[in-house]
Amino acid sequence: MRKKLGKQMTYILIIFVLVILILAFASVKLKEKAFIQKNTSKYYWGIYTDENNEEMEELEMNVDEYALFLAKKDFYSRGSFLEQFYDTLKDMFTLDFGNVRAYGEHGGSWETDVLVRDEVLKAFPKTLMILCASQIVIIIGGVLIGLKSIRPKSIWGKIVGYLGPVSSGIPAWWIAGILVFVFAFHYKIFPVSGYKTLPPKLGVAYYFDILYHMVLPVASLVLTSIWGFAYICRNIALKEMEEEYVTTARAKGLPEKKILYKHVLKASAPGITTMATYSLLEFISSCLVVEIIFSWKGLGNLLYNSFQLIWTGDSVVLHTDVNSFMGACFFIVLLYLVSFIIMELVYSTDPRMQVVK
């Protein structure tokens, strides 16, 4: 078992390194594209003012091609692609993503030369808060609802039977929009966005205020996932109910509730835990999208804000803050890596996942 687990961990680390290599490659290309978009007009002006441009004639290029050629030449004058690729890769593993222009933590003015690493490290715990809170509610609630739905003619059985197979196809952002409209705009019970009140409250009230702002984001994620998880828990428990130890327990006169929550739940725990860790991988992307909708200052919101529309003359260009984008992507990949490791550890403890030799 240890040998197999070690092999799986090696595969995961290899995939992690490959993804980081892809991110480093994409970082250099995005920086090149951003540099060209920002400086192309300067090269156009230089070409038009230089009437005797012999190099353009020798290369047999038109004005557009030559301006692009000059921009790339200027960009790679600071180092070849491989040199910049190596520097980017080294910066990633040392968490040196450069600087960014960020807004003040408490709604103040814009701050320049803020380290991307600091911004990401502030956003990462907020993503974990939403992710962990949602998963805890889904796991506990899904297990309880799934076990209750086993009972004959149970209302929970009908709800889980209808919603379980289809709820996973409902996007979290759609549920989030409904919750915002009903509970934030119409009834004004919860805040529309943000993760705390400004100016922030003091003492214990500060933490309760964060929990208050978490209600709608967590509810959006829970409502899209809990029914599918309850459906899985019910099916696992129903299979266990057919085992001989359940028949023996009933013959001994044990109450049905005790059989269900003490024996069946214990036997179903490995399968339920395995499915919970597997669903976590699919759950991360929904969490990042919900952060954007509620302006929750996590990795998803940081990733979204790294894309900006800027005016360049008479047109609007999508500008990418490469430093913020790569910093957020690196930690998202790291989050997936940890989730994969947790899943493999859980798989190794599930006796049904072992190969019988």
C-alpha cells in the first residue's frame, strides 16, 4: 500500500511541476503580449516619422508587421525567451511574483508597488474560509439528509430523489444571483458583497461580521452541492443496509435508528469520505466563481481583477496584470495539489480501494 501511495504522490508532483512549467511559459507570452499592446503606438509613430526606413524595406514588411517586429525585438532585448522563462520559473518557486497596484485594505487610496505575494497570501485564507465552511456544511448536512431519506415514505427521500441527480448541473452563480436578489436587494437581510463592513468592526464583532458576510456565498455553494452529496450518501447507505450484519442487528431487536447511525454510518464512512474528497476537486472552481459574484476578497476575485479594460486611443483593449494573474494561478494550482494529496490519502485508507492479491 505504501509503495502504491508513493507512486501516486510521485505522479501528482510530476503533474504539479508540468503545470508550473505551463504557467511559466504562459507568463512570458502574456508579458510579451501586454508589452506589445502598451507600446505599439510608439513604434508606429517612429516608423511614420522615419521616412528612410531601410530595415523595413530589407525585411519586406508593411507598417503593421514592422511595428510588431520592433516591439518583440525590444521586449526580448532584456533577455531571450529561455532566460525569461527560467527567471519566471525561479520567481514562482520563491513566491516572487513582482509588484501590483492595489487598493487600500480598508477602502483607502490606491497603493503602488504592493507585492503580489502579499496580496495573494491575504486572499488565500479567505478562499479557504469559504471552501472549508461550505464543505463542512455539505458533508454534515448531506450525511444527515442522506440517512433520513432512507426511511420509507420519507419527505427527504422524495426531495433527494428529485434534486440529487439534477442539482449538480445547476451552476452556483445562478443560485448566487437568486439569493442576492431575494435576500440582499428585496428583503435586505444580508449584504450584497464584500467580506466585512467598512469601516471594520472591532473585537469579537469583527469575526461575527465576517460570518454574516459569508452566509450568502456559502449558501450558494451548499444549495448546489448538498443534494447530490446526500444522494450519494443515501445510495451508499442503502447498499450497506443489504448486508448481513444489518439483518443480524434487527434480529437482536436493536432500534432502527441505532442500526442506521451507529452501524450503517460507520460502515459507510470510508465511501462517503472518499466521495467527499473527490467532490472537493470539482467544488474549487465553483467557489472561485462565487467569490467574483460577491466580491469576496479571495483568489477568485484576485484572478478576476487581474483582467482590466483600458483605453488605447479610440479602442478598448483587455489588459492582463500578469503578476497578479500568475500569483493567483500558482496558489490555485497549489490548492488543487493539496486536494489531490488528500484524496489519495483517503483512497489509501478505504479498504474497498485496495487491490486484492
